[in-house]
Amino acid sequence: MSNVVLERPELFNQSLFQPFAASLGALILENAQLAEASSFQPNISILVRTKNDEVGLTRIFQHVYRQRQTYSGRIDAIVVDTESQDSTRDIAQDFGALVVPITQEEFSYPKGINSGMSEVRDDSIATFITVGHAQPVVSNCLQAVARHFERDAVTGVYGSAIPHENASIGEKILFSNRSKAKNGVHSVLKSGMGVFGATNCMVRMETWHSRPFDEAYAAGGEDTAWAKDALRSGEEIVYDPAVNVHHTHGLGPINLYRQFVHWSQVVKGPRDFSNKGISTRRPDLFE
């Protein structure tokens, strides 16, 4: 009998705004249980980008700790931190994670990822990229995502973002989507918005070394662009519901609209990062 469980089952009980919440949780769990049959458990890393994420980072490290108890390979932890004023860095150091500091002035989305990826140990086959305020949905997320790299053609694996405990009504409606989970594990044929988001994706390190995230996409969209290049090169990008994370920002209607407009813009091409722009649409980062 599988020991795989939903990390936060209570988050699937908000049926007022998530009419398919129960079935979504069941579909995700069903796919996660399939991963238990795989014995491919190579050395991997997890890269967490943070800014004042003491609560979320603690939860992620608890997840990593539990995974380490049953996972036969090594799981390294790297934290790229942008000027946290809370205990985020202390938590990372106490856990034994490698901390890579980056200033807000020099920050951009791809630079944050690349600076952490450059510190991954040579024998890690792939790295899971996430953020400190996301939380894996299932208890075997890292094992589930790593198993796909047994096939050489696979260079990237990702899941969806679904509502977290801070989700606004709009976010609960927008991100409560069961269609991808219903389709189960599958290879994607084209890139676009919502494909290969860097809140929960794993990248083959050999491929990253030959093609890092494009730092021209400073304002975001570097993850979508990376997936597009991978598909053009004949590489395989896999979607797996077991890789889903709880990840929302608690945005009201105006800021949710601003964020959606921003996503729509960055997937079309490179844009410069703006501290003013992010503080306008993402007040949660500066509270």
C-alpha cells in the first residue's frame, strides 16, 4: 500500500470556489502513487528562490527532510535569497542548504535561477526549481519528478500551480483547473503561458549547462522561453500532476489582472525587470 499523501488535504476542501477540488486532489494523488513503482532515484538538487519566506521555506525543508528518509539518491538544497529581513537565511543555513545571496538591485528572474544552478554539484542529474512561498502538493513530489530523467530525451518536467492557503477568490477560480491532471503524465507539444513555470519545474543539468536560462528575459518568461528552445531542439518536456505545487499570491481583482497582463507580455519576448512594476502588482512581496 502506498504511503503517498496530499501535503495539505484541507486546501482541497474549499468547495465553494473550487467545485472540482475533491476530484482534483484525487487525480493528483493517483498520479503521485504511480511514481512509487520507479526505482530510478538519482542524485538531485532543489533550488528555492526566497524573499522573506521563513514559513514557506520551513515547509519546503520539512518536505525535503521527509523525502530524504526514503529516497536512495542524494537531495541537495540551494537557496537563492533576495535581501530577506526575516529568518529565511537562518533557516536555510540551519538546514544545511547552500545560500546564494542576491541583491534586489541586481535581481532578475533568470539571474536568480542561473546563480543558483551554477552552484549545483556535478553529480546531480537534475534540479527542481521553486520559490519559498510554494508548497509541493504530494509527499513524494521530488521522487515523482526525478523519475522522468531516466529517459535521456527528457530535459524538463513541470506541474501546475494550484491555490494555496492565501488564495483570493479570483485565484481560487483561476487556478482550480483539473483538466491537465485529468490527462495525467504527458509530453507537451508546444510552449506557452502556463507551460514549464519556474515555480515547480525540474531541469536536466547537462542541458542547463549548454543552455542556461536567457537573462534577457529579466522580467520573467525565461522558463517558457527555455521550454520553447527545448522543444525546438527535439527535447522532451513532460507534464506530471504529481509535480503540482500550492502557489498563489493572495491578489485581489486589480492586482490579479495586472499579474495576468504581465504574464501575457513576458511570454511574448524579453522585457527589463522593474522593481516599481513588481511592487505595484505584487504587494505581497513587500508586506
